[in-house]
Amino acid sequence: MGEFFPLELENWLVYLFIWARLMGIVFLFPFFNYHGIPMVLRIWLSLVIALLIFLSMEGRPDLDFRGPLEMVLFLGKEVLTGLALGYLVTLMFSIFLNAGQMADLKAGLMLSGVFDPQFGSQVTFMGNFYYLLALAFFLTLNGHHYFLQALADSYIIIPIEGPFMEQAGVAGVIRLFADMFALAFKLVAPIIIILMILDIALGLIAKTVPQVHVFILGLPLKITFSMLLLAMLLPVFGTVWEGLIGDFTQSLMQFMQGW
């Protein structure tokens, strides 16, 4: 257990490096990257978490720099490390946003998109619903506790005095990107498959009964089917998403170990 003596310069140096990494993480974390949250609150929160991590550290890192330039380079490395870890957490939540937008694209709800200042782009109805529901599940499952634990472990797995990302870490990021898009498709695969079957049925109706205006009936019918399927699958989401969040936590730890 560490102790913080305000008069010791070495304590402030270690605390500065811990805070530099946390700044990158807090500024990209989904709960705090909303533009409506004041910048002062984000800085204050990162300062408090940095102090708690400093006090819980078993050993003090050996920060022996040859000069101010090397210290600035290591400080920039910590900021980039925090941004990389924060981006990976944001990427995990973007799975649900992309999954909802895939369903909206197939259901014809892309025109329902509205501009969301949090993402800086248009977000569709199901995409926003999936994203907010994932955040609610994350808090319900005490995911923020696991996240704080992963933050504290990151200073052990990725030490402050260690090098920046190696080749294995870059390969891990690419693998995570591929896994995220695959998981996003798996989340909405039932809705997409049912809507594809509905498209085939409407095409057969258009061939056999030309008097039926399938283009007029198809859009409201697909929207209705997508809403019904969402209501039917909603009770299952809790179990599935709990496993997804657990798998991503393990992937994040494996990524940090391969850093």
C-alpha cells in the first residue's frame, strides 16, 4: 500500500504519470465523453481515481530519466496508452451501436437517424436504443467495478517505465477490430435473417399477385416485424450481453498482457 507525502517530489512525478494515462481513458470512456459533461468534472474525476490508484500501488515505479526530454516522451507515451485503452472500451460499446444500425438498415429505419453530439454523427433509432441498453446492462452488472480493477491492473501489466506498444499489441488491436464487427453482426443476426425471409416472401407475392403493392406494404411491415422481434429478444439480451461484456474484459486483459 503506497503513501502520499506531498513534500516528496518523486510522489508528484509518479502521480503525474498515473494521471496522464487516466486522462486519456476518462476522456474517451462512454460515460464521460458526452459533450454536456464539463471539462472540469472530467479532470477532477481523473485526479481522484489517479490518487486512489497511487495509494493502492504495492511498489513504486522506478522513474529514472536522463533529462527533461526523455521525461516528456514518457509522459506522452502514458497519454497515448490511456487513449488506446479508452478507445478499446469505446469500441466495445460501439458493437451495440453498429448492431442496431445494421438492423435499422435492413428494416428501412435509416431515415429515422438524428444527429447525436456524443458521436458527432447521425445515430438511428435501434442503434441508439442498443447503445443505451448496453450502458444500462453494464452498470447493472457492476461493469464499472471491473473497469476500475482493470485500470489498476494496467499499471502492473503495462508499467509506466516500460516501452510503448510492441508488434504483438498492434496485432491484438487488429484482432479486436475483427472480433467487434463479427459480434455486432451476431447480435442482430436473428432480425436480419427474419427480414431477409420477409423480403423473399414479398418478392414472391409481387410475382404471383401483381395487384398487391408490395413496395407500399413492405416498409411498414418490415418495421413492425423488427419491433416485434426486438420485443421478443429483449429478455434474452441480458444473458447474452453479460457474456459479451465478460469476454471483452478478458480480451482487454489479454491485449494489455501482449502490449
